[in-house]
Amino acid sequence: MDLLIKSLVGFGVGTLIGMTGVGGGVLLLPILIFGLGVPPIRAVGSDALFNFLTKIGASIVHLRKGTVRRKVVLALAVGSVPGSYLGVSFLVHLRNVYGNGVNKFITIAVGFLLICIPTFLFFQKKIEDRAADTAVKPLTAKSFVGMSVLGLIAGFLVGITSVGSGSIVMMMLLLFFSFQPKVMVGTDIVHALILTGVTSLLHFRMHNVDTHLVGALLIGSVPGGLLGSYLSTRVPVPWLRRILCAVLLATGARMLMA
């Protein structure tokens, strides 16, 4: 029965991802913490591994299609990999000093991101339209450093929450560098694969990953993602996306007040 419940959660999350394109971390983590009662620090590590495994297929497709700006991925990873290490190390330090008090910190941090990310998603289309009208600029030394700094910030946040490996980076690049959306998707996914891979490995070494939970979630998420992709052309996705963002905002507010 426990396996069935977790697989159904994975199926639901996979379906919503396929339908709306909203990231897996922002959808799954609150369910793990509030719905399944997983301790926040273990939920973060398990969520990171889940996100890594679910991005492998899409990353391969984008690399084969040539829709990845590899220098941008490198620039981001230069910052995000050490940022993730700092984030996970910070959690370990908090756990050593405050014990289970680290879970309260994670809950607050996740609540903050659950307010920021859906707010961005509400305006993502307008930002993408503006970026689409911007000419593609070559990657300079200055922009490389800027992207690395953004990667450092994103990596730290993902290290402590597992949320936003794709959405936070996408938001930052669209706001500060105005890349064309079609270029951003593949680049963002491949970088997220690297970031979640490093983050999940770090959490695994700290015994923060429940592999049985991740396996059960994947059993449901794979068919769920296929169903969601099929339904995305048959349901009013913009309205569903807005409702989902509203629910995430409410969840984030609740986590901040918990």
C-alpha cells in the first residue's frame, strides 16, 4: 500500500509536469513534506535525485538536436556546482548544531521559494516575449562571470531546498541576459541535470536520500509524464497553470507561517 501511494504521487506530479511544464521540484517537495510526512532534509535529498533522473532523457534529446548553448551551461555550472556544495554543507552544519531544527529552516526556505517561483511563472510569458525580440549576443568574459555568479546563487538555493534547478536559472537568465526562449529550454535542462546530479550525490553521501521513495515515485511519474504530455493539447493549460501557481503560493505562505 505504501508503494502504491508513493507511485500515485509520482503519477500525479508527472502528469502535472507534462501538462503545465512547471518544475518537478516545486511540485513534489511540498507533497513529500506535508502529504507523505517525509522529514524536510530527507525530502530535499530525495527530490534532488528524482529531478536528476527525470531530466536525463530530455537532456539527451536536446543535446542531439543541438538546442543547447554549451558555453552557457559551463558558465552556470562553474558557479552552481560549488554553490550546491556550499548549500548542502550549510545544511549539514545546521544539523550538527541544531539537530532537527534544520528541518524548520528548510521549511522556511522552501516556503520563500514557493512564493517567488510561482510569482515569476505568472509573468513568464511576458518576459519570454520581450526576450524573443532581443538579438542574440555573443558570450563575453563579463557575461560569463555574471552567469557564474547567478549559477552560484542558484546552486546554493538548490543545495538547501532542491527547488528551482530549472526555474530559478531560467528566471535569472531571462531577466538579466534576455536569451531567446527556444535557446533557453535545452540549455536550462542540461544545466539542471548537472546541478541536480551534483546535489543529489552530495545529499546521498550525507544519507539524506531515500532511494526506495525515489524508485516508487519514478514508477508513477514516467507514465504520468506521458499522460500529461498527451492531455496538454486537450485541456486549458494556461488556466490550469494559473490555478497551480495560486496553490503553490498558498502552500508557500503556509510553510512560512508553520
